[in-house]
Amino acid sequence: MNVPELTTERMVLRELRASDADAVAEVFADPEMSRWLGTDLSTREAAFVNVYSRVSGDYPDGMGHFLFTVDGAAVGIGHLRPSNELPGALAEVGWFVARSHWGTGLAREAAEALLRHAFDDLALPTVWALVHPENTGSLKLSERLGFLDVGERHAYGATHRVQVLERPQRTGLHHVELWVGDLEHARDTFGWLLTELGWRQHQVWENGISWRLGPAYVVAERSPARSGDAHDRLLPGLNHLALHAGDRATVDRLTEQSREHGWRLMFGDRHPHAGGDQHYAAYLENADGFQVELVAAPQDA
């Protein structure tokens, strides 16, 4: 079973392990947490049995059970797997966040990460959820996430509302392909930068590599069909690649660290407003002449 690590602004969702029983028991220490689960997990013994049953399941690649963490500490659990209660459902999603974190937006952040993985990485056509009809918080969240309520069903020993979400129809950028003369240098420079921005390595082959974030990906390829090895951003074609980089502090940090990873700062005399007084960004260039613009989110966003 290959359960990927998913990263959000504040959280890391990683594979649930048998050794997480103590952490799960702590998350469910408040009896209110088990109200909608149907199983009391407030003791280590009960948590161990439940966790073991989850991690011992046989799921399709990319599916399974997740532990939600913030700064390394467990704050909840979730799953994305074929449904045990809805025959034919390719994926059922569920999430539980510790009561101390209710109202912080972590539940929505975790749910959105699981849904992005389902639709963008696994290309699933639909995702289902079963929510207890008295669990008003989860019902409101599923509505905000776009789920459609399609009726009731007896599941997991109680009545649940059946929710379904279809894969969104997407338009916009699909991918960018960069033909490079030095694949290793592209791997080092773009690989570091994109990974720092939350992209993850997607595919590797003899003449190329790609990194993915959501539905979009960037390719660096040393294609045998290329007519030369030098890139000139001043010629017709790609001038630069502009990437969302988060807040200004992240742009500053990456600008400073980029020097150690094959990038140099451009337009230093006008940095960080080389693109205009209201535009906070860093313009970086690697030794192969590829330019990347790291754009900070507006401060009032």
C-alpha cells in the first residue's frame, strides 16, 4: 500500500501506522470525539485495535488511512479508500480533527487535501462521504466543499446522510514543458525550488523529470529532438516561469537560500519591486539562463 504524504499550509497528512495508537488515543481522549465514530477510541487498547484494523487493510495504490499532524503532533485522522458501506463507490472520504482544534479550519484544510489527492493525483470521478445526520458541523463542511446530499443509508451501525462530490471540470494551465541542455542542472535547480514551494516529483525518465502541484505540472526534458543546448529567454518563446510563492517572508527566505542552489537574483537594485511598486516578487535566473519569478500573495488577500 502506497499512501502518499500530503502537505497543506499548516499540516502534513502522512500514512497512519500501528505505532500511532497512542497519538490516536490522545486525539480521541475527549468522548465527544467518538460520538460520530461509533467506537470509543479514548483508551490506548481501543485505539490500537482500531488503528491496526485500518493499517492492515488492502487498498488500491494511493489510498488508505492518514494521520493529520501539525508541527509533528497528531491532530486528527482521515481516510480515502473504497467504501465498505456503499457498494461500487471507488472512494469514501472521512476526517476527524481533535476537539481542541475545532473552529480553526484544520478540518476543512485536511478534507481539501484529501479531495485534491483524489481528483488531481488519482483522477477519481467521484468521492463519497457518510455523515451522521446530527453532526451539523460536518454536514456544513461537506456542503461548503461542494458535496451533494443524495439521501440516507444505514451504515456503520447508524443512519447516515450520503454525500457525493464529482470531480471538477478543469480549464486553465495543464503543464509547462522546458527543453533543457543540462538535465542534471535543471533537476538540481528547479527540483529544489519547486519542492520548497510544495510541488512534488511526479515522473522521472531517461531524458526528463517533472514536478506536480494539483492538476498542473512542470517538465524539464533533454529531448533528443532539440536543436541546441542553450536557452535564450530574449528570443521568441518562453521568457520566464512565474510561480505563486506564498507570503513575503517565504519569498525572502527562498531568495536568500536560492544562491546555494544554483540561482542568482536579477534586478537586485529594484528587488523586491522590480515588477512594480505593488508587486512583491523575486526574479531568479539559473546558470542555463532560465528565469523564474516568485510572486508573493497580496498582503490584503
